[in-house]
Amino acid sequence: MGEKKRIVFKVGTSTLCHAASGPNLRNIDLLARALTDIRNGGCDVILVSSGAIGVGTGKLRLGERPADLRLKQAASAVGQCELMHIYDKLFGEYGAVVGQILFTKEDVDRPTVRQNLLGTFEALLGLGVIPVVNENDSVGIEEIESEQKVFGDNDTLSAVVATLVAADLLVILSDIDGLYDSNPRVNPDARRIPVVSEIDDRIVSLAGGVGSKFGTGGMVTKVSAARIALKAGIEVIITDGSAPGNLYAAARGEPVGTRFPVRA
């Protein structure tokens, strides 16, 4: 898989879920197969996964993402259980073992807990396990309640995890194949930006906007996550998560999506 030996992949709710009707099993299966194959190619693979509230919303037949905090936490608790069941089954079909890690921002900020988290990651990776990471929404309310989200639908969490484990690459999987010079959903002439050499005010402005109906992150949180990772010397790629070929290309260092290279 080239020079990228430790890769953090982040996948969002829009890739994992069919709106409020339940998980997108096709996308999850493609994700499981590709990530297992990349691990088999010699890479350490970590998956930062959104989707707990989205999957829980579907399982509880709520119809739409809850507005009430307690219902959000309830949906997260149900959805996290269901999502890990699906991950365990589908990754297992390809011979991979997954392990769940849940934590909050406060955990990362506490040196002892941070060190324990790192030890858990290293032990799992040493055993060939693919860690599946999410913020613990049942006890940590910042992401699901605040307008200034701490982990921004796990985009920022993925950068925090990549920094913690000293990853070589962070791949943020979205429902769009990178950063565009205008909104491709409303402008058919919008052009994807293949490489962002510097995250300046223009890039932040282009990334403005919110996420999908059932997710909370948008391109702006992805660019913010890229900035965090780049400061730690970690290259970042934003690409379409529904096409497994993009995952392979990213792992091999081939041009795909929008690349944020580390500046020399």
C-alpha cells in the first residue's frame, strides 16, 4: 500500500445511512471489504465512525433526527449498539476483527486517560484489530447539542485520533468527492480542487455550509480537521466514501478527491 503505514479513515452519517430508514448496508459492506483489504496490505487501519444517531433514529422509527437532547442520546445508545453489530458481522465476513473505542473531549484532555487511550490503540493495532472510534454521545453532549461542535460530526475527532496515534494519513470520507470552488449541488460547473497547498481564508470560505439532514458536519468541519492534522504533520485527503476505489487510491498515495499535503 505504499508509504502510508498508519491510516485513519473517517466515515460520515450520510455514507452509512439511508436518511432515517436505516443503515446503508451496501456502503458499509464496501467499506468493510476495502478497509480489511488495506489492512491485509500491511497498513494499520483505524475507523472513526459517525452514524450512531442516524442508525438509532432508523431503528427506533423516529422519522427524523431528534431535536431533544435526551432523545438524541437515546438514539445514539441504540444506534451505537446496532452499528457495531453490523460492523462486527460485515468486517468478520472478510476476516477482520473490530474493537470499539468511545471517548469524549475531556478524556483526550486528561494526560493519564490520553495515555491509556493510546495504549489501547497500540494494543489493538498490534493484534491486527481495526479500532472503530466514536464520541461517547451518551455522556458527552458537546457534539450533538452545541452549534460550535467540539468534534464536528467526528471530523475533528478523526484529526484528534490521527494526532494521538501519529498516523501517516487521514482520509475523510464524505458524500462528495472533495472540496469544490463552488457548491456542486447547485452549480453544475463547479470544479473540484485536487490539491490545497494552504488553508487560507478563501479555502475556509469555499468550505462554508452545513452537513446533510441526518449528519451534523459539513465541508467546513472537514477543512478544520485537515488544519489540525496538518499541524501534526499528517497528510489529509477528502473523498467520496461510497466508492471503494477511492479508499485504495488514497492508501496508495494516488490522486483522488482533494489532497492536503504537509508543507515542507
